[in-house]
Amino acid sequence: MEGLNGLIVLAAGGLGLLVGIGAMLAFRWSERVQRTVPPQPTPELDDGLVRVLAVLRSAAVVLGDDDRVIRASPPAFAYGVVRDGGIAHPAIQDLITDVRRTGVIRDEELELPRGPLGPGTIMLQVRVAQLGPGQLLVLAEDRTQARRLEAIRRDFVVNVSHELKTPVGAISLLAETVQDAADDPETVRRFAGRMINESQRLSALVHEILELSRLQVAGALQEIQVVDVDAVIREAVDRARTGAVAKQIDLDVGGISGAQVFGDPTMLVQAVRNLLDNAVSYSPSGTHVGVGVRHQDGLVEIAVVDQGIGIPTDEQDRVFERFYRVDPARSRETGGTGLGLSIVKHVAADHGGDVRVWSQPGRGSTFTIRLPKAASPEEVEAHTAALDDAASTDPKGLNL
């Protein structure tokens, strides 16, 4: 009996050993099979679609069924839509989730952080749509500049309306006063003089609004020619002299002579004249306003220097904004429109240059227009001769 029991125990142990070995072999086989199963391939995109995405100016992102980025265009990274291999903004991810749930195309304008740091934002028009089984297409177009221009135009209309109301309202009130004082010649003369001043201010404002609008139109610089900077300075000084004489301010001209630039002489005269008028308006009587010219690194610099009240540092970046005035009360006294420096900025930009300001309160200001220098006839002739010499010595190697 005991021998029989021993055989049973021995058989059971052998059976358990066989089961264990079988289980181990099965596990090994399963593991081996799993290792030999290839990973799921990334869904391929149609070649035509790839070419279309490559030429789009908008940011384009193709997502897989698990929201993995299958393909992204360079603007997608530049705009910050894709970062670290995924969609960077939760607001865009919400649109993606909604499209996957409903299958309906979503199109929204989103104001998003421009990067992971700082307060900068970017305005994107984002469109999300199904592309194929499990795939989504995300398109994002940068609308930041367009929205900024819309805001500028809106503010411009508001400012123009406000600025026009002031002289128009003043003229209306003065006319009523003159009408009521018809029997008082002295009062009529006094208020008639004020009406003339307000009408002149209104006329100047309308003229500068029209001029600024013309400058903001693409292609405002129609006929480009070589401009003699000395002639521009002379004419601008002659036009500004009347106001300077009235305030006993001397206009001094210095610097180099013979400088030339490419552009429109009328526009350049207006820009320099605006700087001179601005300097005279904000300078005390008996001081000097200077205008000088110099060459610097291939540029012609026209600087207008005054001994006026100066501009605080925190306001210097804003003086070229339309209708911006450092001292509104003083601008009303001098008849300033708040558009003169903005016109200077646009004229300089249309000529491929810029305008800069240096100023300290109590020490005066210096406004400098910088324009590309035009080659003189001697320089053109020397350059042409050098090309001719090169062509004659090595006509095939000349690389134009």
C-alpha cells in the first residue's frame, strides 16, 4: 500500500513538473512571437497632399488617431503650434477633441501665447478637419498683423473724429459770438481773428490727414530720382523761417555738402520741414535750431537739433504715433496737429530709411533721418569702368 502511495506521489510530481515546463515553454514562445511582430507603421500620406502642405504659407499639422503629429510644416513650429512632438496649446487641443467627437469642421480665431515664456501673444485663425480614417488636419494662419492694422485704423478714425471736432466746434461758437456782438466792432475783430486761427488749424489738420493717408498707401513713392540733399535743406529752412523769426529763433545749417539720396524731393522737404517746425514750436525764444548733414556707414543722416524742453525717456518711443503729443496743452497753443512726426516716419520708411530721436528734458532734442546714400556720378563711372576691365580680362569668368 505504501509503495502504491509513493508511486502516486511520484506521478503527481512528474505531472506538475511537466506542466511547469510546458507553461515556461509557452511563455517563452509567446515572448518570442511578440518580439517578432513588427511595430504598427505610421500611416502614410498621399504624395500630392504632402506637396500641397509643403507650399502652404499657413501652419499645417497632420495628426494620427492618437493625436500624434505625423507631419508638421515649418510655420507650425515657428508659430509655436507644435512643440516637443505634440500640439502645444490646450485651446487647439480642445478643437481637435471636438472634431473627433462630432466630425464637424471647427474654425476659430484664437489669441495664444507666442512662446512658453514672456507675455507675447499671437493671433491665429485655426481650422481643424478630418483628413482620413483617424487622421486630422490642423491649419493655422497668423492674423496678428492684420488685427493690429485693424486696431490702428479704428483708433485713427476715432482720433480724427476727435481732432476735427475741436476746431469745428470752436469755429461754430466763435461765429455765434460774432453774430451776437455785431454792434461791437472790437469784439467782432477779436473773435474774427480767433476764427481765422481755428480755420487755419483745421486746414492744416485736414492737409496732414490726407498726406498721411497718401503715404500709407503702398507705392506712395512713385517717381524716384537722385535728390540733392543741400537743396532739400535750403527749401525746408526757407519754409520754416517765418515761424522761427516770429519766435526770434536762429536756424543754423551745417555739416557736409553734396550729399545725394534716391527719392522724392517734395516728400523729403516736407519731412525736414516738419522736424524744423516741431523744433521751433518746442524751443524757447532766443535759442538756436540747427540742421546738419553727414555720411555714416553708407547712409546720409539729416539731423535737426534744438534747445527746447526735451522729451522724457519713457515717451520717446511714442512721439512718432499719430496724434500723440507729449504736452497736449502746448500743442494746442502752437497749433500742432500731432501728425508731423508720424509723417516724417512714413517718409523715411518709404525711402528705405528711418528716423531716430535723442532727447533729455531741459537739454533739447535731436531728430535724425537716416537714408541710403545715392552713388555719385563719379562712383557710378568708376564702378562701370571696373566692370568693363573685368570683362575685358576674363569675359567668361565675369559673374554679374
